[in-house]
Amino acid sequence: MNFNPGDIVNFSVMVAPILFLLAVGLMLMLMDVLKAHSSMPLIAGLGLIGAGVLAVLPEKISSMQAFYGMIEVGNIAPLNIVFLCLSGVFTIFFLPDYLKRQDKPIYEVYTLLIFAIIGMIMMANASDLLITFIGLETFSIALYVFAALFKKEETSNEAGLKYFLLGAFASAFLLLGISLLYGLTGYTNLNDIAANASKLTDNPALFFTSIGLFIIGFLFKVSAFPFHNWTPDVYSGTPTPLAGFMATGSKMAAFIALGTVLIKLNFTQYDKLVNVLALAAILSMIYGNVVAVRQKNLKRLLAYSSIAHTGYVLLGLCAGKAGFVAVIFYMFIYTIMNIGAFGLVGIAERTLADTDMDKWKGLGIKAPYFAAAMSLFLFSMAGIPPFAGFMSKYQVFIAAIGSGQILLAVIGILTSVIAAFYYIYLIVIMYFGKNESPEVSPRFDWTTGLGVGLLAVLILLLGIFPSLVLQPLLQYMSGSISAVAAAF
Amino acid sequence: MSNTVLSLIVLLPLAGAALIGLTGFLNERFRHQEKLIGLIATSAVAIPFFIILAAFLQFTSGHGEHHDAIRFSIIPWIETAGIKINFSYHLDQLSLLMGMIVTGIGSLIHIYSIAYMHHDKGFYKFFLYLNLFIFAMLNLILGDNMAVLFLGWEGVGVCSYLLIGFWYEDMEKAKAAQKAFVANRIGDFAMIGAMFMIFGQVHSLNFADINASAGSLGDNAFWITLLLFIAATGKSAQIPLYVWLPDAMAGPTPVSALIHAATMVTSGIYLIARMHPVFNVPAAEPVLIVIAVVAAATAILAALIAIAQNDIKKVLAYSTVSQLGFMFMALGAGAYTTAIFHVMTHAFFKACLFLGSGSVIHAMHHYFDETHEHKDPQDIRFMGGLKKYMPATGMTFWISTLAIAGIPGLSGFFSKDEILANTFFSGFDHGSIYFIVWLVGTITACLTAFYMTRLTYLTFFGEARYKTDKHHPHESSPLMTIPLWILGILAVVGGYLGLPAGVFGHNAHILNHTWFHGLINNRDLEHTMHEHIALEYGLLVLAIAIAVGVVYFAYNFYAKNGLEGDEKVKKVFGSMYKWMENKFYVDEFYEKTILKPFVWAGDNIVVWFDKNIIDGVINGSASATAAVGDVIRRMQTGYVAHYALIISIGVVIIIGYLILG
């Protein structure tokens, strides 16, 4: 390839959202130094929205790479940016109030959040495996810091350390997988690897090892069984709204990255790879849902529930190309309801100083808006129409059935009955539990209230009009990765 | 009629709910304007009733035999590649009938509730939920595709859940609501499964398409119909999922009348009737037998329990489960129109009975307040002789009891007789198991006549078992008694839409031979019935003899013995009575066999995993992990080593499988 100075300008325009976010991140650092703390959340939020707008402003294009095949800018990439930025925006609503829990508020969070999202975007839209890895490490480091944010709290420290140790461990597998792929084909670029697919299967053992390790690295990030065990410990130690972000934004990015690579390699032709994913899906759904039934701590409950949700998304991924829209759709809906749920748990944690379920007895009467919003998110997570959570589950089930994975879909349906049990139990506690002590009840400040309202409206709106998201997804995707013929 | 006007059928209840909800939410004073709220909520249901009535008149005045369904749609819903689903509805014979039942009885119950819920602090919320329920129910019965039906199916479930727990006081009631929810969920997922299978085969969820291509389903029809039936057992309270319905009586009584007697619980029957071509496929024949057997078992089990209950609402609840069993017996015999016929007559007399019980509870509640007694206002052992003080309630209750018992000339007689005749004659053509079903049904009919007469006698007749010197219970306000009278009259005349064809001639059965003709095809039994016309007369005489005989006997029995009568009943049933009293311990059985294992698994799965897998591996490869272990143990988070180990095991298994597998 010939280097041309003009390319730098061209390419920079193509990745404008990333550069913009970078500028916002730097500006936030500066604001931190200049003690302009109060407007940091606003700037961070507007920055993310701005980046999202920048992403979809240009006409949509079919597949195209910037920086000599390093990063995808066409196809579905702009939408990925929008979804990832939105996960950040949703999180920011809950941060200012929650961080008051500490005597000395921590403002680096906003900067780190922006940098984390840059990493996620790079990973999700990478078309070179090196960028995938760099993106992954970029956001992972931010997440390690999130986990250990409350320096003085033992649980937070423990969470940070655990996540870091295990995360590093898992990254090693991922990197080894990438190296082996390079060894097999001589490329790290996805399109080149796909073009030389014949070389891959020359040595099946090495090929399966490499791609297997690659998948394992991501299964860890999305906390799929049996790489899930860090999740409950880390989520319960991490500041709650950030745990919500961890469970959603980072998983969404990981699923998009994994899905893109696997689909490029046309993985559905290798039954073994599909079986690995299917087994991980089944075990995640069963393990997550069954263990969640007995959790008394809300953050642990949500952690196990997130393992189960990972199972459902993997179920969609097993369907290959046809399930990819369902995967992204599911993750986006999950992002909305889960950030909402974690956010509300965070509010309650701040006022009740605990995340024990028993403390929530009688909240239905004491804090009606709070309880109503939480119920809405829980209903949606249980997959009950007309809430969006039903639509997302429906999409992955239909994708799985479409690709002949009947057994998977059946297990998915059965386990969601178990899930309904513990989600509803929490609602029962709120509305019917008698609380003994007249304690303070959780209250919204206006930013949090706005966030909760927005997320609740989105859940209802997208439950009734899922096309609002599905339609753009299909349109953007109708380049290389053709769409799922979703039912209904 | 234009699309806009027809859309109002569905949109008005939603608008009513939104208006009441938002205004009540924002304005504290509005919450106490009970008349205004009642007016809004009632009109939001009554106006749709009149629109449906107008559509009905337009429909019947249509030309010739073949009526096309009236269609309307609101907005497009889901549009993804390949598939479009709209919020579209149809009014054909079946939906028109169901629509009139839902909005008609719905309006009456709204009016009744204005008085019943007077001074309740959740007054506006009650009507908000009630309107929302009607909206969901109309989606369920008017939707022209399974997707809209399913939306309504879930919607009525949520509303029912909200209304059961309306007076949230204790965890017991909360558990009832949760139980209702989980039971319904199990049914719902069967429904989703059926939808997926249908979509996989037919590539459409429109009823018209599904029914048209039912023949091509082949053996799949077996699984589809089985799943649909499981879905129906959840909503319509059949074995094994019926346990939630008696508990649902924790909600306000008008809710029991509307949701748990007249409308929502019959949606399973509607579903099967709507999709009956799939059930008529030969492969589905075993499923019909399953339906008939489960239905008969449910009917008799619930009737036995009802005999031994003393809570007026509990008796009616088990009676409802039992009557729903009758409807499913009809479905199991392939007599879909007969099932709908019983849905209709049952809606009249059971709504009347429930509203009557509400009126009684209301009165007893006030009476016990006045006398400062702490007694259960729902317990019939503290009642008796109430007809003297509550003539309207007593009269309508008695009429409805006679109707459900099957006294000739009243509505229940015709529909129940038709069900029993259909199961009996199915025995000739479709396997003699139907004879047993018929026998169980007939015994259940005897039991029904007995426990309903017992209930009415102990409540309204005989001696008052409370002091009447200073205070006595009072009749409820006209807002409550007028709906009772309307329903009572319907319970009398509703049966004349379906006179027995064998006796009165082909055309006497208006429902089958004029109304549903061409839309619903029952399994053909006419030939068999013709062959055995004498038997049909015989069955009719038997039904009359049973109803009149048992009611007469039960009335005199309790007139002679009073409350002591129950002791004698206890002796007759012997040791089984204890089982009946305790509802055959089904709840306890479920608790032990289903709930406990789950809880146990949740508790132990992690422990087991740690103990057997992790420790085992650690002990086995202690040296290998020692290096890592030492470092990590110093950090006081011993588990990290375990986690890393599990991850490693996972890696080894996955890579091993990929290379060697």
C-alpha cells in the first residue's frame, strides 16, 4: 500500500466520532484539574450524544475501512457507535447521585467512561484483530478502575483485584488465539484472513485451537458459563451504576466483536464451534437462572441474571449471520433495562445503605414511583410483553429456531419460566412485604428521575414498536451481513 | 362502519385507563371524585359495547349465508424483513359474541364497582386497572392474529395480577398473586412454543392463514395442539395449573366476577375454538381425548372440593374451575360451539353469583362493623336467612343457582345438557373413553346441584346465625342490585339461543345452525345422534331428573339439618372429606415436589460445584496450583485461585473437544 498524506485527513474524517470522543475525554481531564466539576456529567453526556450524531450523520455506506484496513467505518459500524454511546449516556444519569455516597466525590469516572467507550467502539468496529485486542484492553483497564473505584472499601478493592487478575488471565487466551490465527494465515486483518480461509483448514487442530481460544477470551468478557464466576463478586463490589455499565456496554461491544469475527470466518459451517457456543448458552441460561433464584443480595441477583441473559444472546449468536441482528437488538434492550435496574438498586443502596432484598419490603407503598419503575424493568427482564424484553427474547428465539436450534430455543423458553419466578419475587417483596422499621425510602434527584423516566419510556416504546430499532439495524446491515427474517 | 369508529372499540378502554391514570396521578383531588371516575371508566367500556352491538346488527342484516368478518386495524406494529404484523382486528361471529359478553358484562361490573369500591382509597387505581383489563381482553378476543392475541393474553395476566394483589396487606396474598403469575407463565411459554411451531410451518400468524393450512400441518398438529392446550390450562385453570384461581379470590369481588369467572378464564376456551381447524386434524385426535379426560378430572375434583368449603367466594371459585372443566369437556368432544355456548351462559350466571356474593360480603362487613364483632364476612357459617334483609340479592342468587344446577328452562340446563350429550355420543365414534368422561361429567353435575343449593341455603334461607335484635344486614344500593337483576334475567333466558336440536328440530339451535354456521365446524355427531335419537331423549330426561332431584333433596336436607347437615355429609364421604376440605393437598404437593427442589438446587449447586469439582481438582493437582495459590492466598481472596482453575478447566475441555471431538 502507498502512503499518501491526504489519507490521514480522509481517515480522520471517517473516524470522526472516535476523535471527537477523545477530545471530550481530554477536555474532561482538564475540567477535573480546573475544578469545574459540576458540569462534567453534562459535558460527558453531550459528548457521547454528539459522537453518536456524528456517526450517523453521513449517508450510510456499505463496508469500508479506514487506516488501511484497521477499522470498519461502513456497514453497521455507525449504529454500533450509537448503541455504545447510548449505554454511556444511560449510565451517566445515575452517576452524580450515586457518587455522593463517598465523602469526596470521584470525578475521574466521567473521563474513564469516555475512554472506555472509545475502547469499546474500537473493538466492536475493528477489522483487524490487533485493533480488536487493543480496544479490548483499553476499555478493560477502565473497567478495572471502575471496579476498584472506592479505594477505602474492602469489597471494591477486592472486586478490582479479582477482575484484573482474571481479566489478564483471559486476555492471554485471546492473544494466543490471535497469534495462532496469524501463524496460520500470515494476516491479522479480518478481510485478509477471510480471503485466505482455505489456509485455515490446512491444519484443523491449530485452526480450532486458535479460534477456540479467541472465543474463550470473549466468553470470559461476556461472563458465559464456565467463565462466569468472577461476575457476582465483581458486580457486587463495583459501584452499582458502573456495574450496570459493565454488564451491558462492555458485553454489547464484546458480542458485536465476537459476532463480526465469527461471521467473517463463516463459523456456522463448523459444527463444533456452534456446539461450543450452544453448550455455553445452555449452561449459562440454566446456571444463571437457577442460582439467581436463591440470591438475597440484589447485586448478586442481577449478576446471576446477567449470566443468564448472556446465555440468551449466545443462543442468538449460534444462529450465525441470521441471528446477528437479534444479538445486537437483544443487547441494546438489555442495556436499557439493566442499566435502569442497576441504577435503581444503586439509589436504594445509597439511601438504605444495603443491597439486601429484605430492605426492599414495602417500598411499593413508601416509594411508589421507585417501585413502579423497578417493576417495569423487572417485568421486561422476565420477558413479558408488551415490554421490550419480550421482543428481544422473541427475536433470539426465532433466530435460533430458524437455524434449526430447536433444543436451544426450548431450553431458553423453559429457563425463562424460572427467571420469571425470581424477578416477580422481587416485585412481590416490594408490594406485599411488610417492613418493620420506618426507614428512609429511596428518592430520585432530578437527573436520576429523568434517566429512569427515559429508560422506562424506551422499554415501553420499543416493546410496542421494536421496528424503531430493528428497521435501522436491518437497513445498515443490508450490505454484507444479510438480515434475519424476523417473525411477527 | 368506518375504521375509525371500529378502532374506538379497542382504543376507548385504553383512553379511559390513560385519562384516569394520568389525572389521578397528577391531581390529588380527582382521586376522590368517585362519580366522575366511575362515569369515565364505565363509558369507556359501555360505548365499545354499543359499537359492537351496532356491528352485530350490521353483520346479521348482511346478505345471504356467507358473512365476511368486519375488519379494522390501528397501526402497524412489527415490520422486519419478510414479515409484517399489524394491530389488526376482526369481528366475525365468534369475536362478536365474545366481544358483547366482555363489554356487556364488563359495563355492568363497572357500574356495580362504583358502589362496591365506594370510599376505597385506591378507587381510581381500581378503575384504571379495570379499564386496562378490558383493553387487553379486547385485544385477546378481537385480534386477527396470534401476536395480537398473545399481547392481550399477557396483558390480561398482568392486570389480573395487579387486581388480585389490589389490597396488598400480607405476604399470603402476595404469594397468591405470585402463584397466579408463575402458573400463567408456564402456560404462556407453551403458547410461545406453539406460536413458533406454527410460524415455522405456516409462515404466518394470522388465524385465517393458520386455519386455512391446518390440513398441511400433519403430525405437527399433535404438538401444536398439545402446547395450545397447556397454554389454555394456565389461563383457564385446569389441572395441573388450576391452583392459582381459588387463591385469586383475595382480590375485590367485582374482579372475581369479571376476570375470574366471566371473561379472562374463558380465554383458553376461546383460543381452542378460534383455532379449532388445527384440532380437527386427525393427528390431533389424541389431544382431544387428553383434553376431555383432564377436563373431566378437573371438573369432579373441583366440585368435590367445593362441597367442603365454607368461604362463599371459595365455593364459587372451585365451582368456576369445575364449570371450566365442563367447557373443556365440550372442546374435547370436538363440540367447539357448545363450549362457547357454555362460556356465554356461565358468564351470565356466574357473574351474577359472584356479584351477589359481593353484595352479601359488603352487607356482612357493615353488619359486623356495626356490632363490633370480629368475624369473617365471607364465612357462610355466620350467615343464614339473608333473603329477608336482602331480597334482590337473594332472589337473583337463587335464580343463578338454579341455572348452574341445570333446572330445565334456565340457561345452564341447555348448555350443560348439550355438553354431556356431545361427550356421550362421541363415545360411539371416537373411543369409549368418552363414555367415562360423560359419566364423570354427570356425577359432577349432581355434585354441582348439591353444593350450589347448599351454598344458597346456608346463606339466604333458614335461621339467621347472627343477632338481629338491634342491627341487621342491609340490601345493597341500586347501583349493585340493578346489574344483578340484568344478569339474573340473562341467566334465565340465555339458553334459548341453543335449544337441543334433536328434540326441537335442526333450526332451534340458533347458535349452531345459524350463527356459527360456516365459521366453526364441530366434529360431526349429527348422524350418530340421529341413529340414537331415543338415547338423546333419555339423556335429557336424566339431566332433568338429576337437577330437579338433587336440588330438591339438598334444599330439604339443609332445611332439616341446618349447619348440622355438613356433619352428615362428612360421614357420607368418610375419610375423603378431610382431603376435600384441604383441597386434596395439591398446593402442598406442588410445594414439595416442584418449588423445594428448585430452591434446593439453587442453594446447593454452587456448594456442590465448589466441593466436588474444584476441591477434587485442587487436591489432585495440588502441586500445580501451589505456585499460583501461594501468591493469591496472601491476598486473602482464596477464591480467585478457584476461579482461575475453573476457567482453565473450561479452556481444556473446550479446546480438547475442538481438537479431538
